[in-house]
Amino acid sequence: MDPTRRHPNPDDLEPIERASIDELRALQLARLRAVLKRAFRNVAPYRVKCETVGVAPDDLKSLDDLARFPFTVKDDLRRSYPYGMFAAPLGQVVRVLPRTARSARRCRTASPASWSSRH
């Protein structure tokens, strides 16, 4: 790309960088649905939170519907410590990163094996 150009040449951009706002929103919605389905199916504490407020992944029809879904907060992680919030079987987890904050209880984040080829 020519550094003196004010705007990039469209041929230098990836397809996603040329996508319309509608295409971007459709991609976000599809990916969000996949994440919600995986969490609902594999993370019992999150499934219970969803059932308590009466939502399921198929209720996500637009990005605006996200406001109806419960969010995971730090207390959820603490109550489910150490492995209760994993959306992948422990045997598929390749990395566990303990995190601490001001509290004495630790929180963990994990990466499934399928991420190892991406990161």
C-alpha cells in the first residue's frame, strides 16, 4: 500500500474490511448465536441464568435481543471456580491463565485446543 495515499486501495483490503454495515451485523449476529449456543449447551451455571430469565439461544433474532440475555459477572466465576464455567471439556483445554484481582479468590480463563492453531 502506498503510504502517501489518504485511503487504502480497495484491492488491498480483506473482504471483511469491505463489508457493508448490514454484512458486519449479520456476521456479528451469527457469531454471537454460536457463542450463546455453546455456552448454553456446555456451561450449566450460564444455562441456569438463561432459564431463570426465560431466554434461550434461539431467542436471539437481532443484536438488540442481546439485552435480554444475562451476562457473566465476576461472582459467577468465583462461584464456579475452578472449572465450572468452561465451555469445553477439560481435556481439550490447552491453556489456563489464573487471574487475581483485589479479592482473595482467583478467577481463571481458558483457551480450548481449537484456539491453539489461531493464536
